[in-house]
Amino acid sequence: MATRAGLDSETIVQKAAELADKGGLDTLSMATLASELGVRPPALYHYFAGLAGLRRQLSLLGLQEVSVRVGQAVQGKAGDDAVLALAHALRDFASVHPGLYEAASRAPDLEDREWQVAGREVVETMIRALAAYRLSDDATRLVVRMLRSIVHGCVSLERIGGFGLPNVNDETFGCLLGALLDYLAGHLAGKGA
């Protein structure tokens, strides 16, 4: 089948990202995407190995964008300032691009080197942001998971109105980050810093 003039993989992924951000990653289908692009669904298979291949590309795009945003957010910052900047950059990205955030949050396929590298870049930026706390490798990775869990939990609950009270999203997020910073301060105090 001939491809539509002007259609390329980047255009398709960008449209898929828009649709995922608008309706959620799980609502994205090849049929809906093809309709939005003005082609028949089989035309998309020229570019991607089905929906799984398209979602992989969305994960890569999301990870690239997260990497840039968190890198910029933490640049020149250390300690608590870096942790707060990192958390807010992740939360802001999730709020603006919920579909891409969801795609980027999925664990990479263990056999997919490109996906593994993209995920590792984000994690390494987070690890560098925690350097001032002088954590062991295991403790650093735990804190990365804790930070991701705080952001993801708050973002997910905010998205569905899960707090059920007005004006509590920022307060809740701030208190959870404060608890994480207290945890890190306790670690430093335990080291005699």
C-alpha cells in the first residue's frame, strides 16, 4: 500500500503522543491514529510493528523528553534544591503530557537496548541529582524509586480527582517531598555530616 505524502514515522509518533496525552495511552489504537492522519490503518504498519511498536516509540519519545526536562531542572542545583527541582519537573511533565508520561514510566523491555539506554539516561540524571547525599548505590536507587512513587502517586490521584478536596494537591505533594527530604537529612545525620 502506498504511504501518504508527507507522512513519516516522526509525524505519526507526534500525532500518537497528542492522542495519548488527550485520551490516555490505553485509548490509543492504530485505527484511531490512522483516522486522525487520514490514512487507512494498514498504512501505519509500514512504519511500526503494530501498536506495540508504536507504544515503544512513544516510550522512547517520553523518556527523551523527560531526560531533557529533568536535566534542565537540576542543572546547577544540589541537595534539597535538586530533589525538589527534579520532582517538580517530573510532575509538570506528567501534567502537561499524561500519555507520554505514562509511556515513559513503563519498564523497558529487557531485550531492547535502545529503550534500556533511554531509561538509564533518566535514572542517571536522577542519581546525579542525589549525589550530595552520599548514598550507597542501593540507597540511591531506593530514593529514585521513592521519588518516582511520590510523583506518580500524586499525579495519578490528581488526574482522577482522587483527593476529593479542593486545593490539596500542592499541599499533599509538598508534604510528601518534605518527608523524603527529612529521610535524606536523617541519612546524612547518621553519617555525621
